[in-house]
Amino acid sequence: MMKQTLAVLFLLVFVYQVKAQEDMDIFLLIGQSNMAGRGELEGQRIALDSVYMLDKNNNWVPAVEPIHFDKPAAGTGLAASFALAVRRPGRKIGLIPCAVGGTRIEVWRPNVVDSATGYTSYNDAVNRTKVALKSGTLKGILWHQGEGNSSRERYKTYEENFENLMANLSRDLSIDIDKVPLITGELGYFYVTKSPLEKNQGLYINSIQHRIAQKKLNRYCVSAEGLTHKGDTTHFDTASLREFGKRYAAAYLIVSERLAKYEKKKIKDSSQ
């Protein structure tokens, strides 16, 4: 009798946990180290009520920083403040951490193994997103990458590679990606100016990011103006990542409203 009672209690707890995680607002986090976050953790963690993250074993767990686990250096990132800013009353946020530090945009393609990190970044992101979408709806994609493409001539194919990445995600996730808010961010100004232009094409990357964002209604590129680094002239510090996350959130809300108005207008026009 005792065993049966315990089994029932266990089942009820399991059902409650699953129920608590159903129908979440889900966000895919992709890019390289400044999306993963390299901010200091000590004394900097914030409470993330009603926010979950998909762990390395593809299980939903309460979100706590570091949200990413790509490298031992993973720390605070922009995802935490973003999630808190876009969280709606009575809803839960689900974060899919898939950024990998040091990855160039060229490795974010199907079946490509990044020799520098050993990750199949694109495949991992798609597979993890498919798991996550069993528990909710993809509400947005957050991308921050470009440092890995800011040297030599790599910036010249950045836009083409980005558009291919979006087309591949649309196909492999079976979604109309132009209806999903896509928020990108500038490289840190401290990074793009730290060496002569012929050695660091980060300024060009930022220009390309804005051009890409202006092509479609669902896109927005967030400014990194005024943000500071952690002492290495590459990675944003914790305070800047918190602010960056809020800027990503503000952009997400702008794009969401823009898309909603567009769909409403389409419906109105089609009924006339």
C-alpha cells in the first residue's frame, strides 16, 4: 500500500512539473561567446522566476546563470535580463542556450563540425529547438555573432552566410522564419575600434548587421553604444550584458508589435 501511495505521489509530482512547463514562450539563443555570456558570476546572479532553460541533457530546468554551458568560461549573459523583461503575467519563458564561443558564421551550417570547438553548432541548435518546441511556441531568435568574422576577408560573405542560416532554420524547423522576431546586436564599440581597420573589420560587420535587419519586418539590430568590456576588449562585462539584454527585449517588443500590426492589416485587407 505504501509503495502504491508513493508511486501515485511521484506520478502527480511528475505531471505537475510537465504541466508547469507546457505552452512556454520559447526563445532560441545562438551565436558566439557574447551571446553565451562571459560576465562575472560572483554576486551577480539574479532571480529568474518563471524562466526555464534547456540543459545539456535536453531537460527543462529552472533557469540559473550560467545559462550557457559551451565552455568553462560561461558566465552571466544577456539572456537573463532579456527573459525578465519579456516575461508576461501567467506565462513561462523557455530559453534554449545554443551559442558557442569562438564560432564563425561559416560553421553555423547543417552537418558542419567546427574544428576549433568540436561542436556541430547548427545541428545541435536545430535538434534542441525541436525538443523545446514540444513544450511551447518559438517566440523569438536572439543572435549575437561577428567577432569571429571580423578579421581578414571573412566579413565579405557575412550577409550571404546569415541569410543561408535563416533559410536553413526555416526549413529544418518547419517554420516561417519571417514571422518570428529575430533580434541581433552590434559588436562592442570597444572591440571594433581596438585595432586598425585593415586588421579588424568589426565596423563593417556592424554595418552589415544593420543592413540585414532592415531587409525584413521581423528583424532588428540592437545598438551596443556605451557598453563596456570586462577588461579583455572582447567580451561585455556583467553590467553591460544586463543592459544589452534589456535592449534586446525592447527590440523584441517593437518587432512583435510590428508583426502583429502587419498581420492585422493583412486580415483587414483580405476581408474587403
